[in-house]
Amino acid sequence: MNSEGDGEADKHKAKMQKIKAARDRMSEDRQGEKGLIIVHTGPGKGKSSSGFGMILRSIAHGMPCAVVQFIKGAWDTGERRLLTEHFGDLCQFYAMGEGFTWETQDKARDIAAAQRGWEKAKELIRDPSVQMVLLDEINIALRYEYLDLAEVVAFLRDEKPFMTHVVLTGRNAKPELTEIADLVTEMAVVKHPFRAGIKAQAGVEF
């Protein structure tokens, strides 16, 4: 390597050393742990996928976890098959929804399904043996007022065990929910194949 290349390598190394030192100082200042309230929202794809990624990560660490699906319960999804068929010992899975509201076209039925899902969710969150609970598409149920927002917020704020992680997915998360959350990620839409006439496909959407 020529001297010019050596100089660039030295500059890069010095820069990375400074970044590492800064990161190490940040890590030293952050030693605490707590159960997080995590919200994945926004119009873009990937909210449920990210939640299920966290569930798989929990399973890999041997952490008991649970999933409650509020809307897509009627779907035969890949994640449902995987978790129930291969990881049922570590992950409880409850498909409580009956499809999107425009499919059921029965508000009373949708509300009843959402309420059943919420009762199961509270039971799982209160269970000291369960370390992470994914509430998939609960934001949709809250958006359509199938659940009482104030009740959900109060429960998560006041009754969630300190070390239990709760992940809530779905677009249009309510401000009251994001306010009490520890981590909020908003998925943006840049491009989506549906707009180009491509239907939802196994392995990508479900």
C-alpha cells in the first residue's frame, strides 16, 4: 500500500477509535434494564414482521413469550405455523381476530373478538413467567374503538410487570399510546408492490 493509502487507513482507524471510545462511554452510562413498551406503527410494511422478529429473538434466548393477534387471526400465516408447530413450548399463540373489519362487516362481532383478545393479553402480561408479549395489530382495534384506549394505556402504564416487554403493532398508533412507550418506530412507505398490481404473497406478507 502506498503512503497515501497508509494515510487514509490511519485516518480511518483514528476515526473509528474515537467512535468506539464514545460508544463505550455511552454503554458505561446505561447499565439499567426494564421491560419495554414498544410500538411499531406507520403506513409502511414491516410492523408485524418486526414484532415477530423480536418474538423469535426471545425464543432464541430461551425467554418464554406470547402472541395475541387482534385482526389477522383468521389468516393462515407463516409465523403462526412456525411458532405453533416448532416453538409451542416457549411461545403461546392466540389468534383472536377474525379478519379486517371490511371483511367481517359486523362491528359487534369485531368488538367482541377484540375484547376477548385484550382479556387474554392482560392475562399473559400479568403472567410472571412470560417475558415478552406481542399484541399484533392492536393499534387497528384501538383505531376503530373496539377497545377502550384509556383502559389499555392505564393497564400498560400501571399494571405491566416491571421486567415484561410488550410490543404493539399496527398503523395509526394513538398519541396516548406512543406517549407512554419506551420505543416507537414509524414505518414509512417508499414503494410497495401492491400499488403496481402485485397481490399479497406467501413468505412476504403472510
